[in-house]
Amino acid sequence: MANAPAARHALRLLRLLAAHAAPMPASAIARELELPRSTVYHVLSVLREEGFVVHLPAERRYGLGVAAFELGSAYARQEPLRRVAAPALARMVTATGHNGHFAVLHGTDVLYVIEERAPGRPSLVTDVGVRLPAQLTASGLAMLAGLSPAQVGALYPSRAALVLREGRGPRSLTELRRELVRVRQDGFATEQGSVTEGFASVAAAVLDHRGHPVAAVALTYREREVRSPETRAALAASTIRAAGHISRGLIGRADGP
């Protein structure tokens, strides 16, 4: 295996910062890693440029940066989520007979990480690895509704951040905020034809131990096949149950479906 001392130094430094509750001075980092200060300052400089480390000038200390948080959060969101979500998604699809999806929020997009297709159902655009504008999808709306107004405002600072598809979707920030209020009240989100003409979706957010939305569970169905309010309500309830089961699994309290 090729030797890569710079990469090894960077990884050891990040692990050291992660293991400490508070930022550290460069001298302490050099001492604990048994590296020359010049090497430590060089590695810190590169990590700062990439956002993995922040410098606190007043304290002359270094701590983990936003990029390190995002990297750790990406794993925490996706890998354990896949393992916990897959069985619950499969049960939901079997019970309802409609395609199921599991997605995470990535900026103003949703990223689909699991698709569970019901027997005889067509493949949809919401395949694994596909990204779609969050405000157009039921999954995205379900997750956005779980964010604070400040977080939503940071994602959508102006109307220009909104994406329309076939002229559908919230046309203004006011419309988006109004839709998110409805989603919070209902406990689930819906969309009709915003992603694919003739198809509708319903979704519920998966929450972590802080009540933060980390993913969403969705069902997609042909609009002409699901016309009654009672059937649509039953599908919404299915996504809420599946999302709740996944949430409990993430915090170590998984129980029956």
C-alpha cells in the first residue's frame, strides 16, 4: 500500500479534534500527535481551506469545521438509515401495493436512497440516486416542514431559489411557507403531478432524537387509482407509521410495525 503521510496526518488530526470536547491549541495538537509544529500548522492550513477545521483567533485554538460535521452527518443520515428503513419500507409497500421511496434532504434537493417497487407497478423518475427539487416533492415538503423558519429561509433566501416543473409547485416564498404550515398541521405532505403527470405522492418525515427531520418515507400512486379521501388518508397513515418505526429504530427503540 502506498504511503501517504500527509493524508494520515490529516486524518489523525481530525480524529484528535473529534475526541476532545473543546477546541485545541496547535501546540497541544503537535504534542499529542508527536508531530513537528510546522507539520501541524501546514495540515491545519489545508484543513481550514477545505472547511474541515476552524481557527478561533481570540483563543488561539482549532476546532472541527462545518465540512467535518457535514461528512459525519452524511454517514449518520444515510448508512444506518438504509439498514433501519429498508424493512419498514418493504412492509409498507407490501401492505399498500404502491411504490415506496426513502429520501434524504440535500440542500434544496431531495436525494432518493431507496426505492421499493410494488409488483406490477411501473418504474418512476424517483429512482435511487435521483435528485429533485425539494419543494416539488412530497418527501421534500415533509422534511422542510420539520425545519425551523430560519433554516427554511437559509435554504430559500429568495423566490429565485424556487424551481417550477411544468408550471407546478410553490410560486413564491409565501406559498411555500403556507404549504409547510399545512404539512405540519397534517403530519404528512402530498404532491399531485408536480413530479410526474398523472401520479401523486404522500410522505412523512423521519425524525431523529432531537425531532430533526433526517429523511422521509413516501408512497407514489396513480391518481386515477386512488380517488377517495378515505383511501388517500389510509396511505398517509401508512407513511406516518413507517416513518415512526424508522425514527424509533434510529434512537434504539424499534418495535413492531
